[in-house]
Amino acid sequence: MNIAVAQSGGPTCAINASLAGVYNQAEKLNEIEKIYGSFNGIEGIINDNLTDLSGRLKSSEDIELLIRTPSAALGSCRRKLPEYAADSSVYQVITECFRRYEIGIFFYIGGNDSMDTVAKLSRYFEENKIDIRVIGIPKTIDNDLCGTDHCPGFGSAAKYVAATVQEITRDSNVYSKPSVTIVETMGRHAGWLTAASGCMRMNGESAPHLIYLPEHTFCGKRFLSDVTDMMKRHKAVIAAVSEGVRTSDGRFAAEDYQSCKKDAFGHAYLSGIGKYLENLVSDRIGCKVRSIELNVMQRCSSHFASLTDIEEAQEIGAAAVRFGLEGKSGCMMSFRRVSSAPYRCEIVSVPAEEAANSECFFPMEWINDSGNDITADALEYLMPLIQGELNPIMKNGMPQHFIV
Ligand code: F6P
């Protein structure tokens, strides 16, 4: 049989490592003939925009570069399939494409919304007795997929956030004047990535002095009083704030600063909380204040990727191929943590439905009572995920990337 693989949702710096994992494993197996890559996720299948990956990944050097390249080499999409009971036309187009290319298994590397596609497609194939399997491979910097201990892409983003906040802390401390620095991180409704800033404390740092996650109600007044308190103890106060923090009425705290535009899955485009809080501190406290939005850097900085993350991303991609050949469909590959010290995970599979359209939030018991910090248990969970470094392959003093 032939297989197809696609990438979907927000990119990460490990999503190409999972693509490499699928490719390397499939290449070794006699049962699989051609490995097709679909451009821009499911849109490539709908629009017949596929490529034979063996024509693109020509050498082991190409694969090594792919593993180290951030973003989605095949491009991505945020496309929601309709319920097929309401409209099956797109499902027919997808089936025709798979038949044309003799695809027996489709691998979809993505987050919660992509698992919605895996669940819907596999159900359609099963109910219509079409012998095509669909397997989801998790990825997201948000780490918010249910059914898995953690998600490929998160460990590297977490490492970047912690190391960057540490560097920002050094910079913020150079002057004798007091200052406040607010670092805004991604993560939408889940605070995993913001919490990861706390990893720097394992090296004896006191920063970030304040950490605000979307899981705990945010209050501007309380934020100002937290900052004022911290200024008594620290010359340069560092606060890590998630883009998705909400006030008690359920509104995003920075809603007036945000575009409020939504993607195909109805998710609002966030960002803006840093600027909002910067203005608040400037108006009410009046000290030197700066906000830093880590923006896409936290999901595309592959020069500081976590080796654990990149290796696991390849392993889970390879395992997906094995599970697919064993006959699995409608599932998402997942990590089950066996122990944190020493760190060990097993790869299993869970129904894609479990991850589709739901979110795994940062545990409330890992947030302190004041809602402005994380606990030691959170660090025990996070630390193994950021271990090790994968050095870039350099050329002319710059990391080299693989471009399809
Ligand atoms: O899904 C991951 C994510 O990076 C979120 O953390 C962030 O809010 C969102 O994607 C940004 O969306 P886009 O990639 O469409 O700008």
C-alpha cells in the first residue's frame, strides 16, 4: 500500500521530526511502497496537492536537516471538516483522492482540531466500509491535548521560554532603577507554556517572580498589588503572563487590545495582554516597564530545541506507522509517563475522539492559592521534557534548514 502524511494547526519545531519519524519508519517496511506528503494538511488531499516524499528527501542529510527545521515543511492549515451527516461531499473528494493514490493509511500530525479531522474521517471510512485507516500524531506547543502525558513540540517551546525569560532577567537587572518586565507567552486557554518559564528556578533563579495562567481568574488590581509587593523584594520584577488570561466575567483580560478575529475552529486570535499590562503598570505604578511578546519565536526557535522533545517526536511518528500497519484507525498516538525520575514514557494509542475539540488544562493543584505562581509538582512534570539539546547543522555561521 501507499501512505500519506500531512501536518496541520499551529507549527512547532518538532512537527518535522514527526514527519521524519513517519518517513524513516515507512521507508524500512516492505508493506509500504510510496510515502506521499500532502501540502497544507487536509487541504492538499482535497485539492490533489500531494508529493512523493522520496523525490524530496533524497539523502540522510536531508532527513537530518528536516528534523532540525522548525515550522511545518509541508505547510499547514486550520480547516474544519463538516459533520458528514450534514454534508458528505468533501468526504467523497477525500476518498477519491486516497483511491487515486492508493493510500491505505493517512497520518495527520496536529493538535486538538486536527484530531477532530482524524475522528470524523475514520468514522466516515468505517461506516462506509472503506478500507483506509487514519491515525493522529500529536503536536502542539500548547500541550493541551487530552489523552497524552505531553505533546511533541511543547518541550522545545518550554525550553525556549524558560531560557529566554532567564536571559531577559539578566538584561533587566543592569540598571539601578527599579523596573517591571512582562513576558507574554502563547498557549491560548492552557497555561503549560507560561508555567514552563518557572523551569529556570531549578538553576537557583528567583524569576519569574509572578506567573499568571489562564486556568486561574486574572484581576488587574490584584496584578498591580502583586507587582508592588514584589518590587519591595526585587529591583527588576519579571512577570510571565499567558496570552489567554481571563477576568472573572470570562472575558480575555486584554480583550479590548485584541482583534477578536476567529479562525475556522472559532478560536480567537489572542495576543496583547503584555501591552495592556505594560500600560497598566506605567499608569498606576509609574516605574520603568517593558512588555515582551514571545510570539512565534517560542514555536519556531529550533536552534534551542529540546533533544528529548525532538527524539520523542520522531519515535511517536515511527510508532504511528507500526500501529497503522497493525490495523489501528481513528486513534491518536500518545505518551504514557511511566516515571519522572528516571524519566520514561511508553507510546500507546487513545481514541482520537478523546483529544478532538477538548483541552487539557494546567492542573489547578499546581497553581498556588494566590494564583500568581506554580508549585514544585509542576516543575517535576516539566523538567524531563526540556532535557538535552539538538545542535543545528551550521552553514556560513547560520543554522541550515530543509525546504521542501
Ligand atoms: O495552536 C498553537 C498556537 O500557537 C497557540 O498557542 C496560539 O494562540 C495560536 O496557535 C496562534 O494561531 P496562529 O498560528 O493561527 O497565529
